[in-house]
Amino acid sequence: MTDRLPTARLETERLILDVPTEDDIPDVLEACLDAATQLWVPLPSPYTRESAEFFVRSYCPHGVASGDFHVWALRPRTGGRMLGVVEVRRDERPGSGTVGCWSGPWGRGRGYMREGLVAVARHALDPAGLGFDRLRWVYVPGNDPSRRLAEAVGFGFGESTDRAVTLHGETLAARVGTLHRDDVGG
């Protein structure tokens, strides 16, 4: 991944993906207060408006400035509220990145996240984009929507490795899947 590239604006048939903005703070707050989001995403607790402001004003810009990660907000092309976010973070292994995402309850069940993830994965794996060789997806068993989403995008768990993750102060076993340029579905 090339250091300090600006977060590229991406477009799909139904979505525009770009950096989170001040206008997204209420949607970030509402999505991160959702019980399903809180169950599976490592978030500050309690999650407050200040947490959402920090995410938009500091966390996302820091990722770009440091070259360590990029965050995209998913928005309907027709307008309306932010649907969720996708993050790609550089791993310790050269050429490898890890993808994470969450969506607000109002954006679930209509394929928006799959569509957005495909666009981000293609950009991340494109030598003219972020230039990764592979992407990883980490999920905790029991989070079946996460696994199904990853598989729909093309992540493979056949040779997946296990790893430990910390979620809400607990160390949990997690599965790791991989995605290469030729595997991106959509």
C-alpha cells in the first residue's frame, strides 16, 4: 500500500464510497449504538457522540495521514443517510491488508455492504489503487452474517488460520480468510 494516498472516491451501481464527513456523525453514533454492531465490533464503551466525532474528525484522517488505513462511508447514489463503513488496514506483512466493516441497521439486508466491499476490495488489490497482494478478513465464530458477507465477496476460509482477538475485554478465537485479486466476486 502506498503511503499517504488520499482515500479514493469509489462508485458502484447503487453506491458512492468516500470519506466520512461531519454530516455522518449522527449516523455513526446511531449505528455504533446498535446492539448487533456492539456485539461484534470493538468499540469504545459507552459509545457517545464524542466517540462518533472522534471517529470522523481524528481516527479516519489519521489513517490517511499515517498511510496505515483508509475508511470509506457507503452512501446511496440517490442520496440519504450513510449506510455503513468499510476500512482497509495495512498488516504487518508487506502487501497484506485486513478489511473490516459495519453497517447501520437501516442499511442491512439489501446487499449494500457486499456491493461496497467488492468495490473497496477491487481498489485495494489493484496495483493502481492501494496495491495490496492479498486481503484478510477476521471474524469470530458465531458472527454468521460476517462470514457469509466475506464469502459472498470471495474471501476463502478453506485454508484459514485461527487467531485470537480481543473483543469487549475477552480473548476469543477468530477465523481468518484471504482474498486475492482474481477471487473478488460481486
